[in-house]
Amino acid sequence: MSKFWVITSQVYKRRVKTKSFLISLLLPLLIGALIFALPKIVDYFGGGDEATKIAVLSENPAFSAVIAADKANFKVDKKIKTEKAAKKALTDGDIKGFVTITPLGDEVKAVYTSQETAGNALITALQNDITSVTLQQKIKEYNITEKQLASLTTPIPIKNELLSNDQLTNSQKEAMSAAILMLTLVIFIFVMSYASIVAAEIANEKGTRIMEIILSSVSSTTHLMAKLTAILLMLLTQIAFYGLCIAAVMIVGKNTEVIQGVLDQLAQFPTYYLILNILFVVLGLLLYILLSAIIGSMAPNVETVSQFMYPMTMLAIIGYWGSIAAANAPTNMLVVIGSYVPTFSPMMMLARMDLLAVDATGIFISLGILILTNALAFWLAIKLYRGNVLLYTNDGLFKTWKTSLKYAKRD
């Protein structure tokens, strides 16, 4: 047991002191801070929404007056009175566009002319201003009182009642989909980081040909277990660090609108969903770590690790893209099937679960498959590692895999 902890301690201390670990520790925090600060950054560099300089061509001065009063959206050049002058000003860049308003029977026709396509916000603002003038004219024409007008134009409130408590409103789904995309991105980064660390850690010693010396003093099982334990401790250190950061943010900003929104969102979910989320994340990472250990033990040296890791990298990418699909279409048949595949379920089932798009039976079946796959991967890692650590061949991943299985059957 002492040899086990010596190797574990040595690998753990060596890894957590590296710059790459510090970067991987801080990078998700920087990304999260950047996402929260992005709207303010855009506003700062965008200089805010400036009023669009336009001209209004209409025989009715009320339209020009109302649009000019809308200073938040428009700056009206009142000197321009004709279409010819408006076109010249537009060509010279003095205005961004001009709106021509003409009566058409009982209706009003409005055409906005510009050099570039006008945004929806500008068209909507113009539409509201012109509609308000037309509405006032109709009120006078039909002798409608303010009270009658208010009664006619008051929107009918619609309350969204859900038949089941296990449903989310559209706004909650949009918020949760965004949170899922961030969470699965973090999982994907974790998978890629720790899979590379494990495979490189194991393959590095094979490349230096010191495995024979190491295995003369410690069994291959103890050696593998110690390395995996050290990597898992690294992972738990990182998760605990993020847990403390999240707790600190929650405590400091508990009275802010953003944190209250997050807490209200979380209150929609059963308490055990938090535990299930953690289980899927931890078991998913553990599965990829075990697969990386198997692959790393088959690589002849650290230089060929990336080549050997390519198929597993593709699985992780498919799982990540699958989680994006699950966040948008959680009931799609391919998404449903993928959420039960153990290499994809840590991201895809997690997405479906957090959108409340799968019942408890489906969640626990997927979790059970993931646990069984982890047990099988652990058994395979122990079984194959004994022969693989002394196997030096450049035959590629699949031929090496066949050779590795032959060695394992002899034991």
C-alpha cells in the first residue's frame, strides 16, 4: 500500500504544479466571466444604439412631428422636403434613409428607402410611430373616447398553465438550453484534457523504457491504480475549486437579479437531479479516463499517443455535438438512442434530463448502462495493462489492440 501512495503522491504533485493544470483550472472561469461580461463589452465598443438620421416625406406634418419626437430611434432632417433632395442626401451620406408616407384610401402606405437593408428594430420603430399617428386620426374620425380606445387596444392576458409539473415553459427551456451548452462544453474540455493527461502519463514511461525497472518493484495493477487515483484526485481538485468559486459567487451576488434568476431556474428541478447531474459528469469523465488508460498503455511512446487517441477524440466530439442536438430536439430518435450509449450519455442524457424530456426510468437505465460500462472498462484496463506496458509495437491501434487481447487471454 505504501508504494501505491508513493506513486499516487508523486504523480499528483507533479501534475498539479504544471502550468498546463493552472491554465486548465482558470480557463473555464475566464470563459464564464467573458460570457457574463460580453453584453457590456458589446455595448461599450458599440457606443450604444445611436439614433438613425432620416428624412420624412409626407403631406401630413403629424408624421414628421411624431417621428422627430422619437429621439431614441430617429434624428429627422426637417430641411429635406422632396424626394429628389432626399435621394441626393442619401447618396451623399447625409442621411441613412428616408421614409415616404402617402395616403392610400383609408389606409396609409409607407416606404423606407436606404442604401443598405434596414434592421428589424428600425422598421419596427417606424411602424410604431406611423401607426400611432394613424390611430390618433382614426380616433378623431370615429369619435372614439380614450376609454373606448384603451378597452379596444388592451392586450388580452394569456396565462400559461402546465398540465404537468414536469414541464418547462419556453423561456425556461431557452435558459436551460443555454446552460446545457455551457455545461457540456465544460465536460468536453475536461474529457479532452484528462484523456490526454492519462494517455500521455502512461505512454511516457513506456517510451523511456523504464517500465521494466518500475515493474520489478511494484505490480502493474498497483502502478495503474496509483496513476489513475492521482489523475482522479486532480479532477476532484479542479471540481472542488469550481464548486468553491460557484458558492462564493452565489453568496456574494445572492441579491442580484442574475443569481436570483439562476436560483429560480434551479428550483424548477427535483433535488435529486443535482446528484444525477454530478453522477453523469463524474462517471462520464471516469469512463473516458479508463479508455485513455487502455489506449495509452497500447501506444509505444508518447509521440504516437495522439494518433492512438484519435478514435476516442471523435467519440467525444460526437457526444458534444449530440448534446447540442439534444438541447434543441431532445425527443429526436437519434438523440434518444445516443443518450443511452455510454460514451455519449454523459452529455446527451444530461441535456435531455435537464430539459425534463425523459422520465426517471430512462434516466436510471442510461445511468445503469454507464455504471456497467465503467466496470467493464476498469476490468479491461487492469486486464490489458499487464501485457500492454511491456508491449512495444508500431502496428497501429487496431493491430495492437488484437495483440493486446491475445496477451490478455494467455494470463
